[in-house]
Amino acid sequence: MKLIFGDSHVSALKAAIGPKASPYTLIANHGKNLIDMQLDLVGDTLRVFADNTSASVPLDVTLTKGDRVVLSGPLHSSLVSRHRFWKSTAPWTMHEHFPKRQLASGNFIKTLAQDRTASMVQLLETAISAGISVAVLEPPRLSRRALTESGIDERVLVHVDETYRAEVRALVEATGTVVIDTPKDTHDGAFMRASYQAMSDTDVHHGNKDYGILALANAAAFLDDETSGAEDAKTTTDTSQTDTPQTGKARKSILQKLLKA
Amino acid sequence: MPNPYSGRPAHTFWKRAVSDRHFSDLDNIIPRIEGLDTAKIATAGSCFAQHIGHNLKIRGLNYMDMEAPSKLLSDAAAAKLGYGIYSCRYGNIYTSRQLLQLVREAFGEAKPLDTIWEKDGRFYDALRPSIEDGGFGSVAEVRVLRERHLRRVRRMFETMDVFVFTMGLTETWASTQDGTVYPTAPGVVAGNYDPALYEFVNLRFSEVMADMEAARARIHQSNPSARFLLTVSPVGLAATATDNHVLTATTHSKSVLRAVAGELSAAHDDVTYFPSYEIIVGQPSRHSLYEPDLREVSAFGVREVMRQFFEVNKVGQAAGPASEEIDSDFGYEQCDDALLTKEFAE
């Protein structure tokens, strides 16, 4: 099975595929269901179950040895960086800019990353031990709308977002899992480009179908590349930047199919 | 033939108040604190005080948390960073000298010299070394965060209505340079023990009394209506630096602290003594409220003390949370002195 599953950012990839038949299974669920998952490993079969919120159906996925899986969720920084806590608190390194605020230590975001991703990291470790090839998909960068609507100082928002992602990335990579970067073309280094933003008035952090097409192509390159697996893929991967001839060809083929739709 | 004890209430007679009573049914032992339901309450002290703050908070009282963690953090992760343990992130304040030092530092009237300890390339705030698991990344980080922390502490002292303080120890380690005292001996969490730089101090009754009077006076200077609720920690010394047996040393320290608490409450209307110490240590419990190590108070013991307190002071959520919801083990991971127990467990 070639599976992309995890939080709501999978929805953009689903939108990219639309109603067409796909070689990939895509499951989007609520982010809360990734915070605390029940993992049952029996032989070569790993069942992942969570029912942490009434806002979603339970997450219930069964993986088996040989599956290739892309997980979206660990690097979902939006809820952390857009949290109102950062209106009254600043990273300690910015103390001169915010002389009256409470300050967060360097350990704060590191602890936050460990705390929020513990269950997901455990999932990655368990999947790898079961012979399941797994990668983690980075979600889009924040939109500028997130900045405006949160009321958080831009310097704080960007710093927290980048630091949190870096801390989680380190945790994920320490398990031997590949991180598939958010597509390079979809952001300006700090924020998602407007052309890739979801257009809903209330949505401040998801990508649109065009984002989904690019992200899906990157994920597909991992899912279709039978030569790469968790054990031999130790490096961060934005396939748009590091295509091999084989994966580049596959990615272009996927993109062409998707763009024709 | 009448005598001065004739007609005295039952709780003043040992047989009727103690011998014939179960520890859960002691009468007239818990003081009633006026206005507790609306008062802004701050807590500090030795690790037993963590339970008091925790219970005040979960019962919905107006508990001050001047350095609140983000709700993004789980309680366990927040506690790892010293959040939510006390009203500010000062860690455990074991001695009267430490309290006075904090008061003076918060009001800008003292500046301790030796305040940053290093271990394995990480830096620790020596005045609250367990506040951040693993220490800080740089000296600058320690300094900046302490300066901002002290502002919160000052604000807390200026605005609180009731200050709950649990007196824990008389034994402490002090800098030979300026007398600064530390919550842990140098070398336990971080730093290095150098006899030329640090000395052992066992505060005497007069010193503890003077410290507490000075701390109270300084707080009142900025906040004249502040009231104080004192308790004495029933947790024994993990180790003594005196030559005495640790049991003798514990009895001595607790006796000094208990006497000071009594003296202060007798001398000042704004000071009340809450006898959690007697409930835990006293004969009625037959030491059943301790863990098997006879040092730490059991979860049940903590629950019992707080139940009695809230039963008399009918404040907060009427029934309080169900007993199984109370995390009575809360806080014991944050006891610096327990590190000595671990170190010498062999």
C-alpha cells in the first residue's frame, strides 16, 4: 500500500487528485488525533488508532511490512506559532524588542516539540521497526493571513515557526525518517505565496489544490521510489530540489497527469 | 472546685481532641481564613507547598500564576520547565534566608554575586537550579530570564492578598563572598563545591525569625494589606550536613521552623499558621500518612490535609474534584533535596 495520511493538510493533496483513480490512498484526519495515538504492533501489522476529538471520525489505519507511507502532522507548526501565547510572550533572544513581555527560554520550544510530537515519533519508530518505509511531509509555510489575523508580531511568529519546525525536524530525522520539504516554489522563505493559499475566508494555514499538486508530486516521488526507504534515506528531501533522474521523471509524470485533470 | 481548665472546649484536651479522635476527624485544628474565596493567593516554599498551590488551582480559587505556561504544553512538560509549580518560576524556596533574598532581589535591593553555575556546557540559575530541565544555553540567557522573572515576582508581592509559604529547612549552603544562599548545595544539580567559596549554614531560631520578619516587613512596605499563611513542611531532611543523626537534624530544623511560625502568628494578625505539619506528623496519624520511606508524604496524606483545609474553609468548588482526579504525586519530581536521596541511595 502507498499511503499518505495524517492531519488536515492531506486534504490539499486529496483535492489535487480529485475524483480520479489514484495509486495512492489518502486519509486526512484531525490533527488532535495525531497527538495521542494507540499503536498496536502484531507481527508485521501495525494498527494506528486515535479517537481524541468529536470533531472528526477516529483515525484508524492499518499498516503492514513493505508499505510505503507518508505521514503529515509532526511538522504542523501552525497551531504552535499562531497561538495567542505569543502575543504576551517572546523568545528570550528577542528580549530587547519586547521589554515588558514574559520570555520563553530556548528549551521552551524544544520541550514543546518533544511534547507535541511524542506520539508521532513513536509511530515513526514503530513503523520502521516493522519494516514499513515512512516519510514525513512538511506542511505549507504559514500564510500572511495567519500573521494578520493572529495579531502576533511578525518576528515572533516567524521565529517560533522556524524554530519549532527545526526542532521537530531533528526529532523526526533522529528516527531515520525522511522529511519531505514543503515545495520550494510555494513560499518566499517565511510565508506561503498567496497563489498557493486555500481561499476560504477562515482558513489561514492550508494550501490549495495547486499546493496539493506540488506536495503530492514530492510525496509520490517517495512513495514510488522503491529504492529509498527509512533506513537508507537519512537526508532531508525536497524532491523538487534534489531530483535524481528517476525520481525527477516520475515526479514530472505525476505532475503532468495531475495538471491535465 | 473550679480550675483554669474548667469549661474549656474539647479541642484543648488531649484525650477528647486526640486520643478519642481519628486523624481525619480532628476538630478545630484548621484555621478559617477570611476572604479566601476572592483573595489573590500566591504560593512559595519547600516542595510540600507545591501541593497547596496545585489544590488551590484545581479548586478554582484565585490562584496567582504570574508566569503561566502556554496551554500548548502538557502539565508534565510545563512542570519540567518549572511552570505551574508555584505562582512564579522561582522553584523551591526552602529557607527563610532564601525567601528574604528573593524579596530583596525582586525589589532591586540586593544583587547576589555568584548566581550562574555551569555543568556539561549548560548554564543554571544557581538560585533556582531545577527550574529548567537541562539548564540554559548561555550565561546571557540565564541573566535575561532571571531579570524578567524577578519583575514578575515583584509584581506578585505587590498585588497578592494572601501569601502561602511553606517553611522547609534551616540547613543551607551560602556563598562566602556575600552570603547568598542556594536551594541546593553546589555540585548537586550544577556548579562545583569549593570550600573556599561555599559554606554550610544551619540557620538558628533568631536568624529564621529575623529573616521572616524582614521579608514580611519589606512586602508590607509595597503591599500593606498582604496576609501570610504559613505552613511547615512535614517532609524530613534528605540529608544533613551537620554531624547529627539525620532524624535529630530533622527534628531540630522542623522545631525551629514550627516555633518561628508560631511566634510570627502570635505576633501579627496578618500571619496565620496552617497546621498541616501536625496533621501529617502528629500522633493521630501514627505515621500512616507517609510513604514507606517515612520521609515523603503519601498521596493520601496530601489529600487528607487539603480535604480538611477546604472543609473548614468552604471555598472554591464545593466538593472539589473527585479524589481520583487529584494528582497527589504532583510536584515530587521538583524536589531538589530529593536529589540527595537519589545520589546516596546506594
